[in-house]
Amino acid sequence: MAFRWHVLNCVAMTLLSGCADQLILHPSRERILDTAARRLEIAGPTGKLEIWTMPSRGAVGHEPEAFVLTFIGNASRAEWEAEGVAWQWADRPVEVWAVNYPGYGRSEGDAKLASFAPAALAAFDAIKSHAGGRPVFVGGRSIGTAAALYVAAHRPVDGVILHSPPPLRQLIIGRFGWWNLWLAAIPVSCGVPATLDSIANAKHVTAPGIFIITGADSIVPQKYQQKVVDAYACPKDVITIPGLDHNDPIPDSAMVSVHAAMDRLLSRTSTH
């Protein structure tokens, strides 16, 4: 009986180790028509990679002074994110590029965590070439922060903006391991590629950062977000918003602090 239980556990762990993609990612392919963003295609790791661009209010009608490459959450789309991030930058003259990972929107390939890092690098290399020496910031929301940190650890970015950053492996084990005695959580966490280890990547970033911490987050509790903050090696502004859940919009009162941090980020790049 004990041997049979051991065999069943081994089989379950083998199966579960390959299902991190299915458990974490919730891709969509449908066309989103009600967007003011502009669509681009670049070469990605699994074929064409779809990017949506949007100027901030401050860059409408003239060239942007900086660029923001942003990465979406696990169930979001670049069409929405481009508009939302451009709105956040308000009068600061930037152009936002938002990425649909392979398997999302019209980006070719399947939705897999392993494709996030190479897709993110391809998007950064494209925007860096387009920027012509102007600053390029990288950012993301939720799981998109893992892609942003990978880029920031491997490319010369000018700043990083992270909203509700999860340390994926630690979150899976810490939050979802207790009810299955960690027999499922550990192999699922092992399905998260090392390239998306936000704590390890944060230690190697050499650019200043902005952290927007959701203080009442029911998906990524604040103590997990703090692990990424603590690992971040460079100067950073940390804006904690008590009472804010994972998918809540940033209230106007907190946007005052976010805008001040953005201004400091821009001023740092203008001095180089």
C-alpha cells in the first residue's frame, strides 16, 4: 500500500510539473476593437509578436522624450494595458509599448511561461532600436513584472516600474502548498522557469525603480511583494497603497505619489 501511494505521488508530481502554464496563464485571442492604441508586429521567439503602442497625453502631436515597455498580467491584453499605462503617465511625454505574449491576441505561438523571457527581450531590442538613444523604461503589472525584471537584469534599461510584483515560485509554495501538503505546489512551482525568478533578477538590476504595492492584495499578499522590493538592488521609490486589491485601479490620491516618482525617474535620465 505504501509503495502504491509513493508511485501515485510520483505520477501526480510528474503530471503537475508540466501544468504551471495551464494553472497560471489565462490567454485570450479574440479581437479587441474598442482601442485607440496602434498595432505593431515584430519578430518574436515563436513567430510574429504583437505590440500595441499609445502616446501619453504629453506626447500627443509630437515626438516622445522617452519610451515605456510594459508587460501584461496573466489574463490581460496589451490593447488595454497600452491605454492604461499611457493614461498613468499623463502629461509626461512618453510612448508606451505593451506586449501580447505568444498565445495572446495575435502573437503567434502557444501561451507558455518559457516564452515570456525571450519575447520580452525581443520587444526590448525592438523598442531600444526605435528609441534612437532616448530613455527606455520597462514595467509591468502582476506576472508582467517578472518579464520586466528579466529584461532589466539582462539589458541596459533606464528605469523600472513594477505594480504588484509576485515572486512566482515562493507565492505558489507559500499560498497554495498547505492544503495539498506541498505535493502539488512544489512540482507546479518548479514549472516556473528560472528566467522568471523575480527575486534573483531583482538582485542584478542596475537601474532605479518604482514599486506600486497593493496593500490589500488577495492574490499576491503584500508580504510576497515585499520580497521582490527587498531584493531590488538599486534606488527605488516604494508606494504602498493600503486597502488596494490586486486588480483595483490606482486611486487619484495615490497617483500623486506615482507621478512624483515618475518625475524623479525622468529627471535621473535627463542628467545622463
